[in-house]
Amino acid sequence: MLLLLLACTAECPDADCRQAEILELWPTDPTAAAEHITALADPIERVAVITTLTERHPGQTTDLCEHLDGDARTRCRRLNHRPHLRISPPPPQVSRRPAPGPQTPNILPDAPEPFAGSPAIPALGCTERTEPKSCRAQRAIEAASAGKARTAVGLCRGMPGELVWQSECVFHAAEKLLAPGGAGRLIDAGKMCQSAGEFASNCLAHLTRRVSTEAPPASTPGTGPWTPILVAAEALEDHWKTTDPEFAALTVDRLWADSLSRSYARTPEIVGNPLDLLPAAAHPHIHAAAALRMLGTAEDRAGSLADWQARLTTALAVRAERPLPPSDVPLEANFTDFWPEDAPGEESIPAAFGPGNTRRPMSTAPEADQRLAILEAAARSLPPYSALLDEAAHHDDETVRWNAKRLQAALAEEE
């Protein structure tokens, strides 16, 4: 086989020809393409081919990364684990709708890009490297980890090739800037995300999701353990309210959605402690997260909508007086967005973020919001509570009927 591959490769007069041959072969026969790559005698040529393949087919070339070293291997592995590179993201929007809440999960602030005028800057020592993109990306990560947001953006802007790789570089560097300092670096990381091109909205959502990992179990008594989340919410509100007050409210809403879903996934029993410890803006997310935990782990799936609401109300009336060990029970749930955009006439229905950068209808009336949250949990549970959705599709309340039918249609389409 090796002799055959060498013979085929020899038919090409230069590296460009061999690369084109391998790139054409990969979609139909990746095994043969990988064998061609292994047969390449020049390690620099091998790096170039694997890098190009990875950029064209992220998520499919993980095994090839082991043929690389240093920064090139690091970048290859990272791109293979970045799912947003595999699909074109929906166009982000500045959220403007008559009812409260996001009109889509893919929102951006109506604010100027802080680093718009920052030029590309040289990455010292990278031009001589075998794979300069990987080297430059690593330099950007190092700058971001040191808190140098503008420098990191400038390094990414010098990335050769398609614009998407500059955007991906900024996206990843923003996450790295946030990582060492937690919520304290949240605003600077958010400024970087505004320079992440088509990934800007996704980047901003990733930041709040990362901060949400600091949320304590919902059974935790006392405000202290919630301090990192409360500080992050205040920082987001203070930063964005001067340029886009609506986005300020929405990004905090997304933080509550992610934080409460993590908090209730970690609690050994469903209690209402967060209702006493967190602001009113977080309460719809307490309903949603508690309902998802309740229905997602219930052994007995029987019961009407009224039955489940009574159980949720009873559980949220309980308070844990002492810390409890975090739960190790995995919460199975589907975070597909069942309401990615408003259909005609739905602009007047209040919305809130859900876990995983999704969206759901909500109500400012606690009992009504609990019913909507229970239906969302019924659809997200694995398997869905089909009988509960069937019942709700004939409910007396018009919004409950609409929500149940919308969820049924979304589940049917997903199948």
C-alpha cells in the first residue's frame, strides 16, 4: 500500500498538487487521504495539508493532529473541538421587540466595537515557524491570559487566510482572558467578543455560560456562595446600560438562565432557597430550572399539569437550612432551541433565555410562569412528556395552549 501511495504522490510535480489531491480525496475516502498524508516525506508539507484539512473539516481530523507538534497540534485539537465551526451561525441581531425578552438567542449590543481601530500587529517569531497561524493564535492566547485584550485582538487580526480564522482566534482568546480572572475580567472579554465577527454573539453567550459554572447548588443557604454570580450580573448591567440598556437586561437574563440551570442540576433536592437570595429578575429562571430538574429526574411520570404545578409549588416552598452535598445525578435534557425566533403575532409574548442559549415564553405572574416552565421541561425531558403536552394543548389558558402546541410541533420537526 505504501508503494502505491508513493507512486500516486509521485505523479504530482509539487506540494500544491499533492495537497489538492489529498483535499479532493478526503470527503470520499478519508482513510486513503490519511495514508497519503503519512506518506509525505516533507514534515512542513504534512503540517500544511493537515492544517488546511482541519480548517475545511473541523471535527473530522482529530486523529491527524497527532502527526503535528507544538502550536500546530494544539490548534488542530482545538478546532476539532469547536462545534460552532461546523455550521454557519445564524445572523446575530440587535434585539428589539415590543414584549420583554430576546427576539432570538443570537443577540448583539447596539454599541460600537471597542477595538475597531486596532491594527494587526506582528507576532514575533511566528513568520519563521512551520505553521504561522498556530503560532500567532498561541501568542494571542498568551496575551489574553495576561489580560492584554487589545494586544490579543491585534495579534488575531494579523492571522493570514480567511477572515473566519481571525474571528475564531478572537473568540478563543476572549475565553482565555476570562478564565484566569473569572467575573473580574468579564467586561474586557466581552469587548473582545465584539471583535469576533460572525462569532460575536456566540462568544458573548459563552462568557456568561463560563461564569455560570460558579453557581452553587440551589440548596445552599445564604447569599455568600452566590457572590460571583451577583458580582457578574452587576458588572454586566453597569457596563452595558450606558450604551444599550435593553442588551444589559438581556445579557443578565442569560446569566440567570445558565446559572440557575446549573444550580438546580447540582442540588440533591428541589428547594426554594434562591427565591430568597436572588433578585426578582432571576425568579422565572428558578421556575424553569426547578421544573426541568423535577421532570427530568422523576421516577413517576404520571400527573396532570395542575399536579406538576402543585408539586413544583410545594418544593419551592421548602428551604434548606444547612448545606447539602452536591448532587451526582446527571440531569438528562435536550437544549435544542424550541423557539429560535418569533412567528407573526408572537412578538407580544414575553420571552426569557433558557439553558444553553435557548429561548422560552415566560410570564411575570409566578403561577402562569410555572405552567409555562413545566411545559418547557416536559418537552426537554428525555423522553418528552407527550401526554402532558397533549393535555396542555386543550388548556383553558390561551398562552398555555399555544405553548403546548408550539412545543409539540418543534418536537415533531426534531424527529
